[in-house]
Amino acid sequence: TKGCSSLEPDGSDHTVTLIPGDGIGPEISTAVMKIFEAAKAPIRWEERNVTAIKGPGGRWMIPPDAKESMDRSKIGLKGPLKTPIAAGHPSMNLLLRKTFDLYANVRPCVSIEGYKTPYTDVNLVTIRENTEGEYSGIEHVIVDGVVQSIKLITENASRRIAEYAFEYARNNQRSSVTAVHKANIMRMSDGLFLRKCREVAENYKDVKFTEMYLDTVCLNMVQDPTQFDVLVMPNLYGDILSDLCAGLIGGLGVTPSGNIGANGVAIFESVHGTAPDIAGLDLANPTALLLSAVMMLRHMGLHDYGNKIQTACFDTIRDKKVLTKDLGGNSKCSEFTADICRRVQDLD
Amino acid sequence: MAAHSAVLSVSKIINPFWGGRLGNTVKVFGTTLTSHRNKTQRAPPPAKYGGRHTVTLIPGDGIGPELLNHVREVFRFSCVPVDFEVVHVNSALETEEDINNAITAIRRNGVALKGNIETKHTMPPSVKSRNNLLRTSLDLYANVMHCQSLPGVQTRHQNIDIMIIRENTEGEYSSLEHENVPGVVESLKIITRNNSLRIAEYAFRLAREKGRRRVTAVHKANIMKLGDGLFLQCCREVASGYPDITFDSMIVDNTTMQLVSKPQQFDVMVMPNLYGNVVSNVCAGLVGGPGLVPGANYGRDYAVFETATRNTGKSIADKNIANPTAMLLAGCMMLDHLKLHDHASSIRNAIFTTMNENRLHTADIGGQGTTSEVVQSVMRIIQSKGQLTAEF
């Protein structure tokens, strides 16, 4: 199933699983909930905690009530999670990815008018394959001093991500999809990825398909990012390019992100850290989580609410009167949130 | 000390079974290694035949041939004592005869100047990238690129001065791929202790030579714990032998984000092959594009010079609009390597005067000049400085 998937037929509120996260997570989640309330968005939040627990058989898993809530609502909004060091279990993000088979990571990067960066008019989307590639985690020591890491590319995963990319382009009125690769060096693996993209492109003749080497994309991206539209690529290149594009518009504090899984599951998240040094001090910037929530509304087909909240947010930033510290001001998170709530109500 | 640990690891690999038997051989081998490591300047190949050097020239595809013709034109005009031995490599052929001839020529002459050879990926996977083959056969383990903001070129960021040292032979470019099950392809990324130590050593030595303060290692060791973890560990070991230089590390995705917002924070960067590809292209884009930055590939015995971003530029070939700066500056790097410093400086100054004072720019940096106009200007400036030149 593509597109939105949790429309309640009787018109009641849509349920969304909310994972506040750690550090500044709870306060920015509260900010987002307040803004949604001011916008009267038909969303019912179900808060859950995803700290890993050891399940039967000794395998780490997310708590069953969190999984049950996600399976039912199909849509999730997640704040930043603490990376465990020596906790004995893998990263929470990895666990979530495996549990819900989140195969596509989507990051729309749009220049925020009012938050000046050297790059203006950026309007592109990076779609990254999120399950295999260089991050399979398969490494061996062959002999002492020689290490081998395996990059895995499969036909199925490549086809799936290519199909998602073209569907996204079609559903969001984007005109072209560019596959990013290094098939001149990694002939078989990136060659397979490229072949699958080409095959899927045949079924989407209304969307223009181009291919470009990773190095050429990087070179052109920092000189003229306006030439790019939708980019689809394997895991590692996606990791690097999506962060590069986030840097173009102002960093992780203002970049939304969404993870699409099989069975219609979608989890939208802010990709910045937990910022433990400012946690609980009402100084955090909720923009990233808010824009991810807007992405979520659009995914669910609630474009009006999404546009309203996004306009209010951008107007507040453009006005420059109540900006948080990382955006260049010295207001509190609650003041920033209140301003957006006021604008949302005025827009009604 | 880094050299000692290198000797130890070599001995561990060479004599796992023979214990002390090969000890003497290893000691001799080890000292040769150490003495090579301590040499700051490689001796250039001797000038034969009346003080003239012979350099292999590989035209390549796309804009390569025309730009290298311009380099030859400028060299001939400035009476540079270099003769070029031209070796053509046909990228459309499946046999490796052409590239092997080129490699033999470089072994003979010791130095080469090349354009990029296209890799057609419609060919079967057994036909490997010719450029890669050249680099690995000659063991050109260090790719060095110096990105500097030029006053005459308008860019979004100013005051950039970054040296990028990229491991050039292994990592993701090992070309080891197989398809065990139909539809599932595995590609191997190899990181070895030897090569990581070698490149780290090169980076720190170069940093010290050029008086740079900080070396940053770029990696993804949080995900590739063994592979990039080994690379990072080797860098740390080498760093301990250079207490005057600060060493830090940064994850590659954060690095690209920092590069597009605050590139002035970086000094010298060292990294494995693929991240080097990404970072060097980002930096080249930041200072003005692929037409401006030269690159060098150094091995123990050979050196090959080319443009830093290795573009074929097929779409602008033979149109007289390509920017000759990168290739000309690569030629100057080559002259410095051959210890022909006066010629190198005079050509380099002429290029910078054309770019920064005369502001004669080609289309890629926002101007309307043609390639030949830029080259003529360079030659005119060299002549005006009063040096010996051939007829115009």
C-alpha cells in the first residue's frame, strides 16, 4: 500500500504513535502536540517508550506495547533517541528499522526563507535505501591487519527503493528522479542497483530518469543545488548525501525526515541528537520535529493542516522575533511554540 | 614510533612460522622501509639526454586530449626541458594491452601526466576501470589535493585552505565483487593495517613539511567498526609520533555537513578511498569547480599528475570552453616534482595573474573566455616577465 494508510472511515481522529525520545525529546514533542492542538488537527497521540528489552530467546526487541501501537496506527512520530554505549543492545534506531522493515529514508530539503545559509532555493528530496548496502554490518578480519567489510546489494531491495522513489515523485508532483551510483568502480553491485532503477523507470514514463556518479553529484550539489530534484541511492551514499543536503539548508536542527516501511508503516523523526546539555531548560528548537510532523500529515493526505502549520512555522522564523538560540535568537522554546500556535490560529 | 610498529607488523606477516629464522632478512627489509619512510623528498627520476626529462603523457578521453595539448603548448613556449612520450589508451577495447603499455611507459619514465580514461559500464564487469588499474598497478597510494580559495573566483565560501590526502589503492575500490546467489551481489571493501599506516604517515609528514597545524581523519567507524576502526586506530598510532600536530577525527556525514557550512575549520584531512572521493569533490566544488584544482597521485617510485576531480567532461569536449587551469596547474605540480621549480613558478604565477588580476575566466567560473584565450594570456604573461621563450 502506498500513500496514506490510516484514514479512519468514520472521520474520527487518526491515531499516531508518539515516541518522545530522550534529552530534549519530551519538550519538543510537547511543543508539537501544542501546535497540533492549536491547528485543531485530527490527530490522537499515543505515547510509547521504545527502550529495548530482552525478549524470549534472549533477543533484544522493542517493548510489545510500542510494537502493538505502531502496528495498529501505522504512523509514528519519533524524537531523538540516546545512543547506548555498553548497554549491551544495538542502537534503538537499528532495532526500529529491523522491526518494521523501514526500507526507505526520505529527507526533503527545502531552503527555509528567513534562515539564511549560503545556499538559497534548495528544493530536493533524498531517498536512501535503508536496509542493506554498506551498512549490512558484515565484517571479518581475514588475517591480522587485513579487514574486509561486505557491501550487499540485492535485486529486491533495489527494485523496492526505486519503485518507492518513482511513486513519491509521482505523488508529490516532482519532475525527475536521479539515481546516484558509482558503477564505474563497483561494476556489479552499483550496476545491479542501476539496472533495477532503469527497469522501474520504464513503468513511470511521466517522470524523467537520469543517472549520475556520486562524485559528480557532490561536485554539482555544492555549486548549484537547484539542478537536483529527487535523488535515489544505496545506503552509504544516501547517508552522506542526505547530511550534505541538510547542511545546505541549515543543519539537522531544521531538517525533517521520514522512514517508510513495508506493510504501510511510516515513522517520521527528527534526526538531530538528544542535546543533553540543554535538556529540560526550555531552550530546544522544535522545528525539525515539527517539519517531520508536517511531512507526516502530508503522507496521511491531510495537506491542508500540513500547509497551515508549515506556513506558521516559516512565518515565525522569517519574522525573527522569537527565535531559539540555534536559529540566532535568544527566546525560549515555549515562546517560539506559542508564536507558532498564535499564527496557526490566525490562519484559520 | 610509527616506523617501528610498521616494521613489527611487517615481520608478523612475513614470518608467522619461521620465528627468528628470517629475522635478519626482516631487519634489513625493515631498515629499508624505515629509511624510505624518513625520506621527506623523493628523488625525481634523473634527467637524461642533455638535461631533458621524459614524461609519459596519457591523453585519455573527453577534454583530456585538448587540455594536454595546451599544456604541451605552454611548456614548449616556455622552453621547459621536458619531452612527452604519448601513450594512447582506447577505452572502447576490452583487452588490457593499452593500459599495460601505459603502465610500462610510466615505469620507464617515473612520472606521468594524464587525462581521465572513460569507463563504459555497458561493458562486462570483468573490464575494470582503467584509471583504477593504473593506480593499483603502480601502487600510487596517496592522492593529494590542495583546495584553496582563489581571490579572482567568486564562491559562496571564502578563505578555504584544505589539503586532502586520500588512500588511493584499496578500500571500496578493490574491485572484488561476486554474485553468489542470483540477485544478490557482494562487494568487498578491504582495509589493511599496512596501507592505513602508510597513508597516515604520508599525511602527517606532508602536514609537517608544509607547516600545517591539524590533521583530521574522516571515517565511519561507528557503523563499520572493524574496517574504519582499523583505519582510525592506525591514524592515532601515527599521530602519537607527531606531537606538534593536532589530530582529531570526524564522521563522514558530519564532515560533509560541516564542509558546506563552515569549511574554514578544516586544515589537513586524511581518509580512505571512497570518502576521499566524496570529500575531494565537495571541496573542489566549494572553491570554484572541477576546472580549477589539480591533483597528484604519489607512490613510492612513481608519480602521476591529473586534474583533482578526474572528470572526462565529454559534454564540453572540443568546444574550446573547458577550463585549462586544473590541467596546467597539474603540469606545474609535475615540474615541481622534477625539481624544475623556476619553470613551475613562472607558469603558476602567469595562471594566477590571468585568473585574479586580468579576470579572464572560462564559462565554468562565470566568464566568457575561451580555453585558447586563457592559454594565450598565460603565455603572454610568461613572455612579459623576460624569460627565454620560443616563438609565439
